[in-house]
Amino acid sequence: MASKTEALSARNRTLIVVESPSKAKTINKYLGDRYTVFASVGHIKDLPKREIGLDFDHNYEPRYEVIAGKEKVVRQLKKLAGEADSVLIATDPDREGEAIAWHISNEIEAARKPVFRVLFNEITKNAILAAISEPRQIDYRLVRSQQTRQGLDKIVGYKISPFLWNVVLRGLSAGRVQSVALRLICEREEEINRFEIQEYWTVSADFATVKGEIFKAKLVKVDGGKPELSSQEQAEAAASLVRNRLYAVGDITAKAQQRKAPLPFTTSLLQQAASNQLAFGSQKTMRIAQQLYEGIDLGSQGATGLITYMRTDSTRIGSEAVAEAHKYIRAVFGSEYTGYGSSAKSPKNAQDAHEAIRPTSIERKPEAMKPYLTGDQYRLYELIWKRFLAAMMAPAKIEQTKVDVEDHERRIVFRANGSRVLFPGFMRVYDDQQELEYEARTSTKEDVEKEQTVKLPDKLAARDSLNLAEIEQKQSFTRPPARYSEATLVKDLDNYGIGRPSTYASIFSTLQDRRYVALQKKKIAPTDLGKDVSQILVANFPDIFNIRFTAFMEDELDKVAAGDDEYEKVLDSFYRPLETALNLRKNDPLIPQNTNAETCDKCGEGRMIIKWTASGKFLGCSRYPACKNIKPISSTKAKPKETGIKCPSCSDGQMLLRDGRLGPFLACSGYPKCNTLLNLNKQRHIEPLKTPPVQTDLPCPKCGAPLYLRSGKRGLWLGCSKFPKCRGRLAWNSLDPAIQLHWEGVMAEHRKAHPDVVLTMTDGRPVPMTLPVDDIIVRSEESGLIAPVTEENAGITV
């Protein structure tokens, strides 16, 4: 590949610069010999990594430097720009892409060639040719908006993180948006802990018509009021009251309703739907969407972009795409199924820079694309294709019927709700009502218990007599607010106006990487460290880390992009209050955890305050080092959980789920005799045991130590045996073919000696590796391999 890059020429051509090699490959297919397409592979310049990079004395001007490892790319860019007749920069059509375009333009300025910006909202031939025919200048307002966001994030990171180092623990970090997301997660956890569960009961009955048709109805009234059913005794009393009575149909109310077609996908809606329906994390969703956008090899058709740009907050659809969809709908379903009306308006605060996410052509049906896609690519493309088609279709018409059943004295009223589809509309394509109801909810705190619908008899009339067949008493409990999932966290951030489409995917993963949160049964739970950090940040900087202010700053970024505000004014309005708060709290930080600290029992003068270390926290005297009194803090850390997974190394151990300093992992129950460990990834899936590396006699090009030979997804590769102290690598393709052949033989023999380990359950069945470990534990409990965890056997370690 390197040699091909070196040989690339733009002499007497137009140079087109994109971000990714896959996008370059797709675009190259549509353009002739008059163009050379080159990939910058993302950003080429950035603010310095080890310093803030903003000049506070000169209007916060940023200072950029070439990213380490990108020097060769920059040299190649300059060479190609010098050869080319003109340069078109076609980086992604958003603020980040505009900033990359600006950096590239600055780097090739010495070539003195015309430089223009082109935007590809979709990677198809027509869209590419249309974009090239309408070049524009780089929009410096968008560049300034991106610089403003980066500057705000740098200020928070470099000014508040050291505060956390001094107060809590060195190495911690704060983020402008991530810390507000952490606050939401922690406050939700507090609500859950404060919640008082209450018992309630429902009484239902089966009623039979004279023809023997049976339907279920729920008790809703006794003597004109709602029945009091908060205990088993009250439920039994109500059940006794409704027995031995004559019943008949009372009121029947039928009402036709329209069920609107869903909106096309925005980034937020796509991430939520992919999480709820496909169990994809936000980062996985965006990675696959990027692949679908940049181009998929469709065999004889070549590489083709299958969806439009996937970072958007707009639900707008272009007229050409609407016309194509309507033509398809008329042909397949009939003209009465065409729709797309007022429901497709964009949110009030949307930037509306791009269309909603849609297939580049409705004619590229998912089934036809399936042979060219991976399983995950197919599932996401099918979701996007169906959602777009449904958004273009007519509303569904539903008849909702409410039936009251009354006793002969009209003291008792049961109610049944039924529904039937009068006209399916969009439901012919997209009938995931659970997802649509989720999107319609404004609260993410609870899963609303919807009134159950039943199948009602076809012909039911008022005063028809009914027989009471069976009475059911059901005990239930009120539920605390639900913990956030990735989907509901994105939903709330979107609703509050925090972050933008390009930032949603990284928020949760950043919190997880910092060990501020953990994923438990697909729900986000704050760790003790996360709770402590959030409490301290909110206590000391209440005006910075709050929802309203963070949303306000997002609006300010939009104003910069529109030219209605200035970079330095926005940064100044943020930095000045922060600087005041830092100066105030630098030497007198508020630590809520120490509000009620007890007097030191050793010196009698200091207070026993909480102190943090990398391995946990403890109580220590505030007069340290004059007084060195310390005490452990009682921990309610749960005991290791049985999993039902057999240890792959020893004969009689099983793997236990433990929590360590770096997160959860699996360890053999036979420790310390057996020290087998299995790691979990971010989604809590078990990572397979890796084949140990082969030590070679090839020297590391950096330190001279022997290189290890390993087998990866892309084949064999060589890395230093001193990793992580030395990160030296040697390109496999740089070896002579004879040497390659030798080491391929060595690795083949090595694999025979170290075959892949197949994990099994204790009953011999293979471990379902596609499931998170929590789901594996649930299955083990259901099948009797392990005892279910209860309050009695859960235990704690102190």
C-alpha cells in the first residue's frame, strides 16, 4: 500500500481530498482520469496533546501542530497539491469536516492552487458529480464553531482535571459534556435508591358470551369509585364481592384513530433504535453506518454508498428521494399508501444541515444487498431502509374499542380494551410499536405500563348477558425509575439539547473508559468513583456542570456557526466564570462526602475525612502528616457471582464474575491454585482466550529486543516482546518471502500445539459467546446450573 501511495500523481488533474480510504475508493470509481483522489485518514492537525494549546492573552487563539504519525500524509498532500491544477476538499459535510478542510487548505497554501470545498451528502455517482459541479469556499464560520467546541472542551479538561487530581486522585479527568451526562446518571441512581416500593393488586375476570367466546376485563369501579387494592386481603375481598353476580355488556365506545408514520432517522433516533432493536452500542452503530455511507462493494456495480450522511439532527427529506419513494410505494402497495406530511418537520433546535438518514436509493432493497453485507451491516441497513420507507407512507387507521361490563346492580364495573386495524398504512413495512411508543415518551425514568388490549368478540352489543368464568388476583409492585441504557441516555441528551450528533457515540464510552460507569444487564450504573467525582464537580462548579448551561453553550456554538456570535466572546463568557470558581475553590474545595466527618479519635483535633487512592478510599486524619491516623471504610462490595462456566484450565473449578479495579472479569473459583482469568469487553461479552505469541529471533527496530509473532484479524504481525514499555513493530510485508514462509510454518506448528480453547458450561454445553455474561448467568440460573442470587446468599464483603 505504501508504494502505491508514493506513486500517486495529480499532474494535470484535479486533486480531491477525502477523509477515509474506503470513501476514496468509492469516489474513484465514478471519476475519470482527470481526477486524483487522496485520503487524509481523518485530521492532519490538532491542538497539542500535552498542553491546552490556547493563547489566553490573545483572544484564545488555538495553536495547531501536525499530529504525530501524519507527517508523511502532509508531505504527500503538499506534493499532490503542487502537481494538481486545482484542489477539491471533500471531507465529511459537518463542522468537523470543515475544520479538517481548513487545516488541509492551510498546509497546501504554498502550492498556490485554487482550493474549493465540496460536500457529499451521499456517495453515489449523481451526488458526487452534482457536488463537484457546485464547489464553494471553506466556511470559516463552521471552522470557528468547531474550534469553539474544541476550545471549551480543552478548557474544562486542562483547568478542572487538575482540580480533581488535588481533591480526589491524580489521573482523573473532567469533560464539559461527559460530566453532565455523568451527573444525569448519578442523579437517576439517587432517585432509584430513594424510591419506596409499594405493593398493589389487580383483579381481572374472564367473561363468556352466550356463544362461548371469552375475553378478559379488569375491575375498575366498585360503588362508583376506584377499588382500593393495596393488599392481598383487599384483593380477596374485592374478588369475593364480584362473585355470584349477573353481568352484562354496558357501554361500548369505538373510536377511530390515526397512527402517524414514524419520522425518518436522525442520528439520535438511529442510535436509540439500533440499541433497542439490534442491541448495538452507539459506537458500533456509527461505525457500521459510516461503512454504509462510504461505500460497499456491490460486485459488478463496484463500490456504492448505500445511505446518506449519518450525522444529522434533521428529519427533512429531499424532493427527489420523496418522489422515488412514492413511486416505489405506489407500485408495491398502491397509491393510497403514499404519505409524508407535516410529521416530518425537524426539531426546533436542529441545524438542518443535511437530510435525515435514508437509503441512497429505495430500489436497493435490503434482501438484494444482503450478499454484499456483513450480518451487522445488513441488519442496520434493513432498519434504515424500512424506517425511511415507512416515513414516506400514509398513517395507519386503528379502531380502539372500550367495553364496560356491569353487574345487575351496577355496583361493579369491569373494563376491556380492544383494537383492530382499519387501514395498515406504514405498518405494512414498520410495525415495531414498542419502539414507536418508546420514541413518543418524554420520560426515560420508567417503562410505562400500557393498558393491555384483548381480542374482543366480533359481535358484542350493549345489554348482552355474560357469564363470569374465572377471577384472577395479581400482585404487583411499583417500580423505581429505570437506570439509563445507552438508548435512553442518548434520548435525554438529545431532549435536553446537550451534545450534537457527532458526540453522542463517544459520551458513554468515555465515561466507561474512565471507570465512572459500568454496564450492568445492559443498563448504565455509576461506579463509586463516578458518584464521588460527580458530587464534587457539582458541588464546586454548579453553574458549569448543569443541564441548562450546557444546552445554552450548544446554542452558542450554533450562533458561531451562523455568524451571529464570535469565537473569543463565547470562550470568554465560559472561561471567566470558571476561572473565578477555580480561584475560589482551589484552596478550599467543597467535598460533600466529608460534610459530617467525625473528630479524629487519635489526636482529637483533626477530622476523619475520606481520602482516595488508586485501589479505593479510606478515612484519614485531616492533620496528616502531623497525625497519621487512618481507618478502612466499610464496603458493600458484592461477593463474586457464579456463572456456570467451567474453568478452561483446571478440572473442577468454575469461572466467577468478580469486580476489579479496572472493571469486571472472570476468575477461576480454584484461585490461588488456578489463576485462569477471562476478560470482558465493554459490552460485557467474554473475550476468547488468545493463542500465546511465538518469540522470534527478529530484533525490534526500536529497542532490539526479540519480536513476538502473533495472529490477528488481518493475518500475522510482529510486535515487540517488551510491550508496553516498547511499542515497536515490524511490517510483515517488509520480510523476504522465504522468511515469511519460515515463520508461517512455525506459527502453524504453534497453533497445533495451542489449539483454540472452546469454553463450556459445567453441563458440557458450549458457552453462548454472543451473550453478555449477565445473560449467561440468568440462563444458568434458569437451567439449574447455579442457584439464583437472593438477598440471603448474595452476601457482602467488608
